[in-house]
Amino acid sequence: MWDAVVITSTPDGLEEQRPETDDEWLALERHAVLLLEAGNLLQMENRPVADAASVSELPGIDLEPDEIAARIADNPDAWRRSARALHDAGVVMLDAVRARDVDALLEGGDRLDVACENCHSRFWYPSDLGSRALETAGEPSP
């Protein structure tokens, strides 16, 4: 979703990449639906964080699944708020795609970034990498 609109400054001026064809917009719509449904799945009670055999792909950068699950168990209300923020960002992105509104896509991408980083900083990253939530940006979820 973040790469749907890319503006690059070059010596010759700005180059802009944006969805233009029906197929490009349809692909973005599918991604937006997956995003908001991911937020729904994360809100399910007692849903495992990962498959039993899963391990971190970036040890030391990301916590192991059992460590993430422990953080979720310690703060289930914050987890549900984080999952809801992801869902809500997905709704914003889906609305922007369906309106074919590039500006709204850019704004929605900012909201999505805040939702992801707030959750990851609280539940995903080790404490020494800044596990405190970044609660300072973006709009709160209803």
C-alpha cells in the first residue's frame, strides 16, 4: 500500500508513480481489504501470534513469537486498540482506493504507518530498541 504512490525528486524534477489502470486500482483494493481483515483477525480472542514452529526472521531486531505473545497477554487492551487501529487504517485505505483518490492514499499511508509502528514498538521490538509506544502521531481509532 505504501508504494502505491511514489514521488521521487530527480535533477530533472519530480517523478511520480501512481495507480492509473483499472487493474492497478483493483490490486490496491485487494490489498486494502487484506489489511483491514488482518486487523479483524488480530482482534480475535486467543488467536496465536504465529505458528508453533515460527521464529523471528531478525533475532535481536524482532522478538520471538512467544515473547510477543507474553507482551500481548500482559496488555490485552492495548493489543486490541492496536489491532483496531490497523483495521481502521485499512478502512481509510480502502475508501481512498475506491474513490481513486491519490491524496487520500498518501494520508492513509501515514495513518497506516503510525498504526504499525505504535503496535510494533509496544509488542514486536525488544525493549532496548524502543518498545515504548509511539502514541504521539496520527488519529486515534474510534
